[in-house]
Amino acid sequence: MAHPQLRDSGTQQFLKDGAAVLENVTWHELKVNATGHFDIMAEKKLLRSHERVVFQFPLYWYAAPAVLKQWVDEVLAVSDKRWLQEKELGLVVSVGQPLKEYRLGGREAIPLSELLSPFKALAQRLKMQLMPLFIVEQFSYQSEKQRQKLLIDYQQLLELPRDFSFKQRQDWFEDKLKKMIAVSNIKNKKELELVLNTFTARREQLNDLKDDLSFTKKENEFD
Amino acid sequence: MAHPQLRDSGTQQFLKDGAAVLENVTWHELKVNATGHFDIMAEKKLLRSHERVVFQFPLYWYAAPAVLKQWVDEVLAVSDKRWLQEKELGLVVSVGQPLKEYRLGGREAIPLSELLSPFKALAQRLKMQLMPLFIVEQFSYQSEKQRQKLLIDYQQLLELPRDFSFKQRQDWFEDKLKKMIAVSNIKNKKELELVLNTFTARREQLNDLKDDLSFTKKENEFD
């Protein structure tokens, strides 16, 4: 996590709370020490002990904030380019402008994927698996419902295997709900149980529908 | 100029010497003060007093070194986005790998223009005129002759108006040679005068040739 004014960032505090409830996830804020540099040994140790590395930052002048670039320059500068091989690299980038401005004819005209291409090159060089870009768009304008969706998507990005299936996402959500029910008070428990029942019922309907579809598809193959 | 180890950089010392002989050019090394930040007032004053701003740096992990990003984050962060309007922005980027690796199918596969697109977005946002990217390719492998050519191209980038014509480049070169002759010792003077005479003679031949060409072209227009 790299942010020049982390305390003032509603987006990052929100995501931090979302990450805090997950197991096996380390929220690590990039900070230089008194000499203005990173503790390279500590950073490397942390990197080695995790399977997935997520760079999380607000877009600042069309790139990552300087502190993340400094981290890259100092920590990744080793002769062995394979030490991070096979690990996954995620990017969680928050933007203050509407995403539609970052496309042909938009005010910024340059897609985020192009602006962030140095990370593509970096993943390529280190033979890391680059995950799909995760964008947090104009958080301060989001409704409560949009934020709940964002939180779930974000938690899934941190926890689920790469290229997770729809079924994995459903399992994950059901599991989360059950855990929340287990620790809730009576009133919340009732509400959450209702959500869970609705979710499970819909999920079964959806599966029935899918079976029907695949059956219809198979029949059509003989047309 | 942004470089984490400037003293060790042969490329930058070479370019620095090339810039030093020019008038109206300020070589400014980006350095943070004791608190780890830039003197924002001083940096802004310097910016305002120049017509052309050239970001000069080695490509570090596919982007500018962190200190330049910090400079951008701290110094350009003003509410008035038009204060640099109409100024020119140049990029002098040195790369350690052959340029041909930065293209489709090359080892890096991503073009420098794409990796450096945050500067395109920055120029666009500030309404600055972005100059053509100036690349210093594998300086340490360059021959003496290649370096002389690099030096002249670099000096022209710093001194000549934007979109300079071939004629402007020739005038500039003749002017430079004459100045060198004026301050040379007898032996060098003779050699340089020979270069100047050859250059002037060839230039006249070239102009004759151009006249012939344009005459032929005009005649053909009536075909």
C-alpha cells in the first residue's frame, strides 16, 4: 500500500478494514526509514513469505506515487531476476476521475492499462503472473451498495485463487455469510440468515437454469 | 536531471559537459533536502524562468527514477493547471538495453513511448508541448563517432526551436564550428577550418541538388 497521505484517504481506510477481517493477508504500508530508504532485508523477507503481491495506490500524476517507485527501485534491484518467479502480482488502483475519461476521446485519452504498462513490463521481467487490473473508481461518489460490492470484489481479489470461477465466488460468499452469522447478535443473525437463504435459493434456481441451458444446447447440437 | 547515482553515470557526465558549453541552459539535478522533500518554491521559480523543461533520466524498472516522480508529485501539485501552459517538455531517456528489445516480439515487448505514456498524459494535462522523445541507447557501447553525433543532437535538442528544420540544424552547426575555431589553438584551428570548408562546400552541393530536384518536380507537375 503506497499513499502519500494515508490517514486522509477514505478509500484506503475502507479497503484496509476489508482486508483486516481476512486471514493470511498482510496489509503493508510502504514507508521509508529515517535515512529516507527502505529496510531492504525486511521488505524482501515479507515478499518471499507471500504468494500474491498486490500493489495498491491512488493514481498520482498518471502513475504510482513516488514511494512505490522508490520501493521498486530499491527492493527489486537484485541480480537474481527469478526470485519472485511464479508469484502473482495484483494492482489495486484508485482514480479520482471517472474511468470513462481514460479512453480514446476522453479527457485523459490514455487508457489506464497503458499508463500502468511499466508494471506489465516489471511482471514480465520477473516472470510474475499479472492479475487483472482492479480499479477503484471515484470512491467518494459511490453509494453504500456500490461500496459493499467493491468490498466483496476486493476481498475476493485478495483471497480467491487467480482466474476464480463463478462457482468459487459463490462458495466464497456463502462461506463468508455463514461466518458472519456465527458471530452476529440475534437481530443481525435473523437478517443475515434471510440473505443466506435467499442467496442459496437463487443459486439453486440459477444452477437449474444452467442445467436447462446446457441441456437445450446439447439438443441443439443435433439440429 | 534525475539519477540515483549521478557520479557513476558516464552517460550523464558526458551530456552534462555537452550542456555546460551552451548559454541559456540550466543543468539542474533533482535532489531532496534534509527533510526528504523538495524546496517547492525554488523548483517553481526555476520552472517559471525557463521556456523548455527537459526531464533527463535513465530508465529504471521501466519508468523514471523515484526522485523524478517525487518531484512531479510535490512540485506540480498546484491547483492552477495552466501555470506551465505553452512551455515545452522534453524527455531525454537513457536505456541500457538495445532499443530493438522495446518493440513487439522484443525481449521487453513494450515500446518506450508506451512505458513513458504518463509523461504524455502529464504534458496533455498541463497543456505543455511535448517534444519528440530523445533516447540515449547503450551509451557505454557507443563509438567515439556515435558519441560525437549524440552530443550534437543533444545540444540541438536543448538549443534549437521545436520542430527545427534541416536548414536550422546546418546553420547551428556552422555557427558552432566557427565559435570553436575562434577559441582553438593553431593546430586544431587548421583541422576545424578544414571541417568547416568541407561542410560548407557539401552544403552548397546539397542546396544545388535540392534546387535541381524542386525544378524537376515542378516540371513533372505539368506532365
